[in-house]
Amino acid sequence: MWLFVLPALAADLGALTAALTPEVAALHELPLLEPIVEASMRPDELLVWLDERLLEEAEQVKRDQELYRMLGLMPDDADLLALTRQLFSEQVAGLYDPQEKQLFIVDLPGGSVPALTEIFLAHEIAHALDDQHFDLGARMEAPLTSDERLALQSVIEGSATVLMLRYMAKAAMSGELETKDLLAYAKEDAQKMAQLDRYPAVLPTTLMVPYLGGLQFFLWGRRPAELMGPAPWLAPGRAAAYQDVPVSTEQILHPEKYWQRRDLPVRFAPLPEAWPVQHHDVVGELLTALVLEPDRKLPSGGALSGIPDGDSFSSRPAIGWDGDALYLMPEGQALWVSAWDDEKERREFVRAVRRAHPGWQVRLEGSRMVLLGIGMSDAELGRMPVPAGVEGDAAWTP
């Protein structure tokens, strides 16, 4: 989440964090287990920090780049590492690092809306509290598919965004936050959102959905007004989501598939060893929607512009998603296998694929399965094996 801090406040960051933490802990209903370590950094120091983290994650970034290029989400000549560095240097001015167990604030010249500084600092303190109780670092370092990683990020950012809005409501009711402050922030927020249009849609989508999608995940079945007072349902819900993390963006975008009726996606086995698979991943509903509509934009507005529902991040042909696997192969080829809720949903997906990617080969199995050949001929797709699927603990029948 963007965090703009006046230099004078950044200079006294320790005192400000210490003063805010008890109030944030009470609103978040998580006690402080140990003092939060904080530090301010200059914009050039943020770039150094970003370079170090991106170097540590170079293999993951490389795999993401291959995935995005293969699915048509990014031009072949685009450099995901460079784009990520640029995007984060523009958008991120405050963060919590679960590896270092430290909260960082970027000391920006001139600052922004002073009355909002504490609100966004509260967001980062919420991350620190969650980390102390639920060990965010260990969860983020676990081996996850791309879809599982986005689902986990949505729980993490959704939890802190809920706290931020609760803190904002409290500040507004106390008179600390005035209408002019909100209007000033909304203008700045819109300018930041407009900057995102310069990037391939997959980057702003995967950046912002964890915040907005995570927020509506935690608010499922609730009215936003319920954030303004006692919310006894929040702490148990957050604990449940961390203890049993959603396994797909489908569960984030459609929270009833987590909270009401747990909808587990079909998981596909690796291909036989005879097939030269370089990487095996899960695309998920969120990225499937982008594949079908590569130029899809985020809902207009930013963090203060209301709470979009999950359908605004998905698309009609992607909503019937029930699991998938993408097998990346040498020489620019890939096999993308997907499961669908029923034959009608599969039919909608296939029609959308043929419109968006007419060069991809399509093969149907049973009434709910699709095999897509990317960069291969129809004959090559016909020779590909059909991977076995498992739904929960039972074998899946297409």
C-alpha cells in the first residue's frame, strides 16, 4: 500500500510507531508480542533494498516472466525484473519486511497528506502484528504455485487493509481526519492509479488485487459500515484464514467458496518423465481472466473509492474455473490443462480463448476438461498425455 510520510514525521518514526502501536493492536485485536523495529530510508536506499530482494527472488521472477510471456500477458521483449523495480519504486513508500522483522518508511521530499500518515503507518503495523502471531515470513517462503501465492498475499494485505479502514473510520469520527484530507488523498490516489496504465495489465492487477480482493474476502457477508464499530467476527475470521489459507484466487474473488462451501480446485499431476517439462505451475482464475482479456483494466479509483466485488477482477468466461495446470516446455511450447464447473462453463471459456488467442490449439476431454496447446500444432497437442486430476482426496473425472 502506498505510504507518504513528511520528513519531519519520518525523523521521529520511532516515537510515532510506539504511540500508534497500542491503538492499532487494540483495533486489530492482536496483542504486541515484542517491540516493532522501524527505520526510515531515502528513495535511493529503497532502490538498493528492492535490488537486493529482487536478486534473492530472481528465479521466481524468471519463472513468472516465462509464465506471463507464454500466456500473452507480457510482450516477449519486456523485462519483468526491470518493470517490477520501476513499479515498486513509483508506488511503494512504506513496507514491512517479514525477513528482517522490520518496518520501513521512505522519507519522500515534500510528503503528502499529513493527516493520513498515521493511517497508512497503521497498515504496516498491522503487518508486523500479523507476523508476530502467524509467521508471515515462513508462509511466504513455502513452495507455492503462482495462484496460491496470490491467494496468500490477499490474506496478508486484506488483513492489514481492513485494519487501515477501521483506523480511518475512527479518525474520521474523532475529527482527526477531515473531508479536505480525504479529497486531497483521493486526487493523489487517482494520479497513482493512472500511472499503472503504463504497465502490462498483469502487473497492476497482481499488485492491487491482494489489497482490494483481500479486503472484500474478509468483508464477505458484511456491510462496510460494520468496520466502524466493534467487529467481533474479524479476529476469528483472520485466524481461520491464516490457519487454513485459501488455496486459490477463486476463493479470494468468490469468498463464499471459502467461507460458506469450500470449493477445492482440481489439482493435476506432473506429466510423465518422458515429456520435457521445464516448469509446472497453476494459472488460477485471476490470471485466466487476464488471459482472456489481456487489456483488462482494474476497477477505476483507488483504496478510498469503495470495495469492488470479486467479479470486477474476473471475467464471465473465467468464473467457471475449477483448477488448472500449465506445463512449460522447451522451444516456446506449453500445455495448459484446465477443469471447469460444467460443460456450459467450459464452452464459454473455449469461445473466449478462440477469440483472444486464435493460434492456440484446443482439445476437449470429457465434459469439463480442456487441453490447450500453445506454440504447438494440432497434431502435437493430440499426442500430449492427459494428466490425472484430484479434487480434494478423490480422483477427478472430467
